[in-house]
Amino acid sequence: MKTATENGQVLGIKGAYDANDAYDSTDAEDFKPLTAEEVQKLRLQQPLLSVWRVVLAQIVVGSAVAALTWLFTGRVSAAWSAAYGGLAVVVPAALFARGLTSKATTVNTGTAVFGFLLWELVKIGLTIAMLYAAVWLVKDLSWPAMLVGLVITMKVYWVVFAWRKVFHPMA
């Protein structure tokens, strides 16, 4: 079937419509910028997330996983393995947070996006390097314990969104 354009009309399978209908000029007229008070109220309703609180929560959870591993297994090597798994999340996350909060990445939108991508790449690379080095750094490495520490510490990101009152500071 052919489509044709006549007088601004696009003809298709189910009939015709005006190509200019896609943009409704009344939407632009209804736009009203927020006042300073409205912006402040919106910010109080949706506070910013502190990345350092997330890193602190990861440290606490990683330590708890290591302690619980030691308690349940009775093996110090398993506890060290779980702790190292937590460190493989915490150290790159702290470096990522430091990179994102530096002045260089907050100059403008372009540097913020580039900084985010760069520091995320550094975080992933450091995590992989730490997991690779675990064989030599942790005596009697227990891979299951290390992976449990890694996964549970990594899941702290989801807990942060569930407990907004704890992790989102109120101004």
C-alpha cells in the first residue's frame, strides 16, 4: 500500500491525520515554571540520596555478613572470605562516590555524564581486579563465602530505596 501526503495530510492504512497534530500548541501555553517555594517543597518531598550513607551501609552489612559467617561456620578463613567479598564492593563504591562528588565532575552536565561513566568503569574494573586477586590475598579462600559477602553487600543499593527515611537526609 502506498502512503501519500496531500496538504499536510498523511494517508495511511487506517485513514489520514494531520502531521501538525503531533505538536499541540496548547501544551506550551499551559506550561508554568515553578516558584522558588514550590521547588523547595518538591525538594523536601523528594530529598537527594547521600552516596556516602550508602557506602557506610555497605560497610556495616559487609561486616555483619563476615561476623555471621564466622558465627555459623566457625571458620575464620570463611569469615575473611566473606569480608573480602564485602570489600570488593565497598572499596570500588567508595572510590566511585569520591569521584562523583569531586569538583571536576560537577562543572557542567557533560562532565557529570562523562565522570559518571568513567568512575563506573573504574568501579567495575577494580571489582574484577579485586576478585581476581582474592586467590593470592585471602588465605584458604572460600569462594562461596566470598560470593555471599559480595552479593549481600551489593544488594544494599535496594535496601536504600526501601528505607527512604534512613538514607535520604532531610534538609
